[in-house]
Amino acid sequence: MLIKQALKKSWPTHFPEADYQFSISEIKPSPILLGYRNKCEFTVGTNSESGDKDCVGFVKGSFMRGNISIEAPDDCKETCSQVMIDEVKFFKTVITKSQFPTYDNVANIGVWRALETRTTQNGDVMITPIVDKRYLSSEDLETLKSYLKDSYADRKQFSLFLKLTGGKEEIFHLAGPEFMLEKLCGYDFQITSGSFFKLTLHVLRFFTKPLEILLSWMRIPIFLIFCCGTGTIGIILSKVCPQGNRN
């Protein structure tokens, strides 16, 4: 009832209640309950319990409370796919064997800061190690790039980038395709390392269909989506707006 009342207030002329009968259905469960994210970012730092200074995972505590222990994502299977967990484990061996130190979040010094992972439904993988360039000379940076290329050589369906922070952000493409292709709701999305594109893809398919029907019936020429990231939902729903009046 509240939804209908809100629509009556916003309708330009009148609310066609006779032609606009709808009901609120029960909450639909996601078809995928494990590893539902297509993008995850992992912090590099120290696990306060084990003393491991090369831990890669999620911040377990609170920065405000001074607890910034890092925990490996092995038990976070609801969020992370097994592919991402495996990438984290391998990246940990890469940084441990390297000549560059991990970032100390207390002293604010070090090189290895984070790892960004992306996957597609087609099995493609893209990773972007994130490092602090303030502690790298030009020669160090080239050495680090070569080291990463060698560490991830001979990988298939795989893209490797490097992101520099600690000043003006820079992204370097090191190996593999420069973008991944994700097919979603009749669209082909080209995903690069700099794209937001952080979605629950399996939910998005049946989430957008009722919105398409609603927008078609309302016949509005323009709709706005705030905090839209890449704008994926807006792109998918734009087909129901009149041609030439999409936003």
C-alpha cells in the first residue's frame, strides 16, 4: 500500500491503478550462496596471532581501535570463490620470495600493500598487485615488474596488472589480455583493471527484470542511479527508456 501511495504522488497525471496491479512477493534467495563476488580486494600485512608479516587477506580488527591484524580468506567462502582464495595463496608466496618488504600499516612504510582479484563466469582471472611507489626507485620498479611477469608466466585466461599508490596512481599492464569480457543481460562488458564492476552477477539477472517492467509501465524518459560504480544497472535498464533520452 505504501508503494502505491508513493507512486500516486510521483505520477505525472494519474496513477493507473486498474492497469497496474502488483503484489510484493517473498524474498527470493540468491541462486549462488558461495563465492558470489566477482571482485575482491585483499590487504597485505601482519597477522597478529601468528606473527606472519606476509599475510594476505581481510582486516580482522578495526583501524580506529588499533587492531589491524590481517586474516587469510580461507574460511570466507561465502564471499570469495576458491579461485580467488588460490590466487591469494600464490600471491603470498610471490611476495614472501621477493626482495621487497610488505607494507607496515602502523609505521606506514613498505612496498606490497594489497591484491585485487577479478573473475568472470567464463573462467577468466585478472589480478592487480598494489604497491607503494614511494619506496621504489626507477630500477626497483622495473625489477618488480619483471619479477611479477616471471612469477605469473605461462598462465592461461589470465591478466596481470600492477597498480602504484603513494602519490599519483598509476596502472601498468604486464601480461595477458588488457580486458576481460563478461556477458550479462544481453550486454558484453569489457572489464579492465580500473573498472569498478563489483557485482553479484547471478542476483542481478532476476533483480533487473522487475525494474525493466516497472520502468516500461511508468514511461519515464530519464532515471537516475546514485552510487552506481561502473553504471552496470543503468546500462542494462537504459533499453526501456525512449531512444535519445537515456541517462
